[in-house]
Amino acid sequence: MKREQLEKLIKESWSIETCYPPLQSKWSAMNPSLGQCAVTSLLLQDYLGGEILYDANNDHYWNKLSDGKEIDLTRNQFPKGTLFSKGEVIERENLFSATAQTRFRYELLKEKVSNYLEN
């Protein structure tokens, strides 16, 4: 599968249920990437490998592939002009242990994307 197709499927699979719980009341189809960064970075790592990066100032996650290219499908959830750090590498288990809901939201997103792929 091409990376562009995977990115499209992930974006189509975002929902209020896969959103970070404290942000669910603000989630909408107008800003579907809101609260999706942790689960999205985990799923992208499943398919593309690489590392997950974390910016503590913005509480934001994205991916760095083995070729050095960075992918951030959810950066547009932040206002234009938001400054991001270069990011520190974070282990995926740290994301799962961050909140009880992260694994559930990740599994839900993974299932949605898998269902798209099967059909």
C-alpha cells in the first residue's frame, strides 16, 4: 500500500471516539485531527516503522521514518504559527501508559483502517 493511501484511510477513520478524551467536546468534522496525534503516530509506526517524536510544549506526537522524513498528519489541529520543538523520541509503550484510553482509541483506529483495507 502506498503511504498516501494509508494517510487518507487514517484521516477518514478519525472520529470523536478516537479523539483524546479531554478534547472530545471540541472535536468536529471541521477539525478532525484534533486529539488524534498519539493514536495516529502509533498506527503510522505500525505500517511505516520509524520513531515517534514528542513535543512536550504542545503535548504533540508525530513520526520520523527511518529515512529521516517526518510525517505529521495532525499538525493542522494547532493554530497557524504554533512553534514546535524538534521533538524527542518516545517509546510506544509510554504512549499506551500515558492514559488508560490510549490503547482503546488506538485499537479502534486500527480496526477502522483495517476494515477499509479489507473492503
